[in-house]
Amino acid sequence: TPVTVKLMLLIVKGLMASLSLDWWNVASDSEGDTLSLSFDVTHRCSEKLKTSAGTSFARYKFDYFTDDERQNVRTYYVKAAYVLRKDLTVDGGLEYETTDYTGEVDGIDDILTVKFGARFTF
């Protein structure tokens, strides 16, 4: 049975904080329930620039790069998006992830990811 709770709070104009909790009662899981919790602060600096920073915890998280499941994953991130034109937005971010268990991939406890992207709107 999944349960999701999200709380969003507008602190001042342009600054928002959010808290999210996801919980699943997994009857077949020998170690109990599954939980994820996240916190995010987003600031709209201007009409064109938006920045965010946050952290999250997930009891289980699938790693698509290693094709393995990681346990007790803590993630910290910063990201930004900038509107260059009405139809073009660029974004980027930095994410640090650490875990207690890495499954079959030995020696990879921490992952640092840098992301860049562009979005065209037609």
C-alpha cells in the first residue's frame, strides 16, 4: 500500500520549500517497509533564472548506470535553469549520492553526477 505526502510552502515571493514523503508497505520485503524522504528549496531569482538545492533519502534506489539496486541512499543536489529565449531553456546541476550498500558493484559508494541540458518548446 503506497502513501505519498507532499508539503509545499511559499516562504516569500519567489522562494519555495517542499517536503515529500513516500512510504510503501512491502509484504514480500524481508527487511520491512520502503521509505523515501526529500527536501527542496527553490528560488526564482528572476523571470529567467530559477535555482534549487535539496537533499533526499531513499531506502532503495535503482542505479541505471550499474544496473543494480542501492540501499540507504542519501542524495544532495544543486541545479539551475535559465530561459535564453521564449522557446529555449538551458539547465544544469550537480548531484552527490552516497550509500551504505552498492550490491554487485564493489568500491562504488559515492557518485558525483554533473548534468547539462537544453529544452526547446515548439
